[in-house]
Amino acid sequence: MEEANKQRSGRSLLTVSGAFLLVASLLVGAAHHRAKENALKPISSASVTDSLAQGVAWIWPDSNGPRGVSGATAPYREAAVMAESLVLRADRVERGGRRQPLLLPAGVRLIPVIHVETATDAPDELAPVHRDAIIAAVNRQATATTAGAELLQLDFEAPARQRETYRALVVAIREALPAGTRLSVTALAHWCTQGDWLDKLPVDEIVPMLYRLGPHADEWRRRFTQRDPALARRCQGPALGFATNDPPSQQLLSLATRPYWFDESSWSNPSRPPLHPPR
């Protein structure tokens, strides 16, 4: 009888221990799931404001960007302003840009942005008329860099068929810039997974645009947050581009010591959204 009681007692202890381990495992799993969810949770609007105060505002035509409280510190450090827009067509270039004076808060440094698009009838290789128009825009805007951030940015979402043309254009822009003027380029997120060609560009800064990422947005953000080895080295910061209406997680934002911010509703809208294919 005593032996049977000991056996029953031992089985009870094992049952209690097993239940305890199961509950502990479930609690740890739940905590891990919450931590994972929190890591992907978008930052608050207040955090966006704090980040912008230390970063760059992308400002497109018909806007002067975010406005701070009168008399207060400027709400951002630098303004990347689309100074000229060029649409490349079969045998000509359509020019556009700002249609009103630019009014920036005192102390904000200017970064001229040259925005380039290719129409469907544009050739794979740039014709002299295309290249000359882009270089002329670079020369016009280069003078503004000396009084600003000493940086000029090319925003050109070149299609895959123009990859070699894009590389040659970046080299030509670099050669056209005055000594001391740095060159920045924007990059679509999926460009960062297509080998190391971005790492080889003769530029000082690459800014992946981590917004308007489509149905695979979470996957793209995860890859950048975790610094996926498949990403080009220079796509992993310090410059990353975000949108105020679709903010990143704190973990992803922490990788950008030089964040660029865009507001689609208030700072004017680019002509068309980029297309990001799945991985």
C-alpha cells in the first residue's frame, strides 16, 4: 500500500511538473510573439516628428514642406527639394519643376533633387538630347549646393532595361559636379536585392525608399530590419527613406542615422508610385 501511494505521489508530481513546464512554455511563446509584434509596430506620430527634426524632408513641387511653430526651431535639418523634373521621351525631354518660390525655415540646408522619369517610348540607351538635358540640370543646380548641404540628389527610378544607362549617367553626373559637392541617389527597395551594382556606384549616399512597398511591405521591412545578407551593403544605412503616413518600426528607424521623410498629403505627391516585386 505504501509503495502504491509513493507511485501515485510520483505520478502527481510529474503531472504538476509537466503542466508547469507547458504553462511556462506558452508564456514564453506569448512573450516572444508580443516582442515580435512590437518590433514591427509602426512608430507614433510624435516619434516621426522627433526623427524628422534630426533628418531630411523630401519636398516636391507646390509645397514648402512641413511647417514648425512660429519662432520655434526648424522642424527638420535639411530639405531635399525637387528643383527640376525631366521626363525622357523618344527624341525629346519635357522639363518641369517648382512653380513657386521656395520658403524654408531659417537654418535648414538645401539639397537640390533632380527627378528623372522615362516614358514608355524612351530608348534603352539615352540619346545625346537626354544626357545633355540631365547634365545641364545638374550644372544649374550645383551652384545651390555650395550654399546648402553640399549635396545633390538624383531621383531616377530607371527601369531594368536602362540599368547600364543609369550607371553611365551616374558616372557622368559625378564628373560634372564641382569638387566638394557630394552625390546622393534614391533607390527602389528591390534594387537592393539585385547584386552589388549599387555598391559600385560612384556616389556618396544611397537612399532606399522604404514606403509604397505594396502587398509585400512587411517582408521588405523585415529584410531591411534584420539586415538581410542579400541586401547591397550600402542599402543598409545610414540613409533610409520613410513616409509619414506609413512609418517604420522603431527597430528599423534606429538603423537610419540619416532618415529621409516624405509626406504624401502635405508636401506634394510624386508623379507615380514605384513598383516593388516580391522577393
